[in-house]
Amino acid sequence: MRMKGKIKMNEDRLVKIETKIAFQEQTLNDLNDVILEQQKKIERLAAICDALVKQGKEFSEFLPGMDAPANEKPPHY
């Protein structure tokens, strides 16, 4: 009887450990999915920033003095 109780206890522990591992695996998979989505968003935002910088440079070519700081006084002051 004592051996059966010990086997039952070991089986219970094993089930608990396997359950914890299964939850940890699922959590890791979920976190991986979140990281992948974040990386995609970062790449999209970087592309948008690059396009805005390019657009800003192209726009500044049409406006003389666009490179001058906004708070700089004109030369006649």
C-alpha cells in the first residue's frame, strides 16, 4: 500500500510539472507572436519615418531658406 501511495504521489507531481510546462510553452508562443507583431510595426514606422524625411528634403528644395532655423533673425536686422 505504501508503494502505491508513493507512485500516486509521483504521478501527481509529474502531471503538475507537465501542466506547468505546457502553460509555459503556450506563454512563450504568445510572447513570440507579440514580439513578431511589434517588429512588423517598428519596420512600418521606420519606413514611414524614412519617407517623411525624404519628403521633407524634397520639399525643402522648393523653399529657399528652409534649412535656416525658425528663430534666426533675417540678415537685415
